[in-house]
Amino acid sequence: MTIDLASAGNAEARQAALAALGQQTRELIDAVVLTEVPEDEITSVTAELAALTGRLRALRRTSPQPFEIGPDGTPRHVGNAVAGPVNPHALPLIIESTPERTVRAELAFRPSHEGPPGWVHGGVTAMIMDHLLGHAAAVAGSAGMTGTLSVRYRRPVPYGEPLLATAEHTRSEGRKSWVDGRIALPDGTVLVEATGLFITPSDWVGRFDPA
């Protein structure tokens, strides 16, 4: 059975409950990655999870969580794979904008993001960079879709440690915008650098100007 719940009452309380479920699921994912419990316990937990999955599937949306305008008047996408609090796949990445229209995000990767033993998968850091650079373009008034993304991996990225990601819009030509960004340790040591070209679709022009 499917149903569109976008207009359900008490939407904010529902979003908060979904965000709590998303966070608990992230903790479950990491527990699965790291567990050393006996096989019979794994089998028992699997059966319990199957039952819980069935309960959540009893009433479903027709599509993932939609892009919407939050109660503070700003756009949000709670189902986004990078920043969506209700999406267990997301960190979630919480981005702050500065008065200079740059963006920053404090983050820490999880064990489930491992690629090379002991380090974060390069594709995961590229995904974070893509999203952060796109956000920086939007903050500068040039919201768009990724045209190209160039990533330079300068040092291995650890998981479970505090990191800082930053990005800034550098220039625009017509509907094309360029953005630079990086992921660094708290002491400023750069681990990943990225440059992105973002293209504003013609039907977006003038629709997403920053306040």
C-alpha cells in the first residue's frame, strides 16, 4: 500500500520523529559494520529487523521525501542523500553560510564510510564535496546542477575524527559558476581539494536568489 503523506498534520513533529529514526538507523548501520556478536545473535537480530522493516512498509510514500520550504522560510530537502536528516545514508551534513557567502560544515565520517582499510572511501568524500560546492554556488545566487567536479586527494581522510569542510564561489559567466572547496583537519591540514562547475538551468534563473 502506498500513500502521499506530504500534507499530513503536525508535519514538523513527524519530521522530527523521522529524523530520530534516521539517526537510530545510522547507529544500526555502524553497529552492523563493527559487530562481533555470535552468529546466533546475528540471526536473531536479522529476524527482528525483518519484522521492523515490515512494519515500516505497511504504509509508504509514493516517492522519497520531497524538496520543501521549512517553517523558517528556507528551502530544505530532508531526504537528501548528503544532508537529509531523515535519510540514513546521509551524515547528515549541516552547512552554515557566512556573511561573505562562503559555506562551512563540521563533520565526522562513520565506520560505514570506509574504503581503504582505516580511511574514508574517496567516492564518499567526492559526494560531500559535490554537495558542499553546489550549496556554495546557491548561496552566491547561482544555484545549479553539477557540470564537472574535479577532486584532488592530498591525504587519506580518517573516519571518526572531527573535520572541517569549506567552499566558496569564485566566479560566474552567464549560467556557469565555478566553486572551490576542501576538507581539512581542525589544524588546517588540507585532505581533499575540489573544484566544481555548476550550470544554472534556464528555468531556474531568478527563482533561487538568496535572501
